[in-house]
Amino acid sequence: MTSAVDNTPADLTAADDFETTYLQPLKIIDAVLEKIADVHPYAKMALGVLSAASKIIIAQAQRDQSILSLKLAEVYRFIAQDDSLGKIESMRDIVGKIVHQTLECARFIRDYSETKSF
């Protein structure tokens, strides 16, 4: 349980690096493509295809970032910081519900990652 929480900062750093390295330039290129697409009808069509592709990549990256920022890691971090929570009898039902919700989230993320189009 704690190993998944421990990896969260590294995952978020990797996502930030992806944003800086790939998405920011892609957003700039997309903005430029929109401005120069009116030059020629054929150029407009070709640049429109490139722009659509970049918009798809940017939208997917934003959805992926939303998945990364789920509150689940914060919940487990809270539970892991104090081992006594799992030992309190009244907390066992709550921890069980959290685990059940985690499984539902895992299934959602698995299905989300397999979805090719919406």
C-alpha cells in the first residue's frame, strides 16, 4: 500500500516533464497552425489535419493528468501515516470500504485506458 503512495511524486514529476517537453511545444505549434491555415485551401486542409491530431493528443494528455490527480493517493497517504487506524475496530469497516472503492477505481482506470474513442 505505501509503495504505490511512495511512487506518486515520481509519477507526477514524469507527467510534469511530459507537459514541459511535449505538450507545451505542441500547444504552440497548434496555435501557429491555426493562424497560418488560411494561406491556401490545400494548406488549410493539410494543416487542419495536423491541428486535429495535436488537439487529440493534448485532450488525451489532459484526461490522463486528471486520472493521475485522483484523490486516492491522498487517502492512502493519510491511512499509511498512522498505522493505528487499521487496528481500531470501528475503522475496519471504513478501511474496507476504501479498499472496495480502490478496486472500483482500478477497474475504471483499466477500462478508461482500453477505450479507444468516446
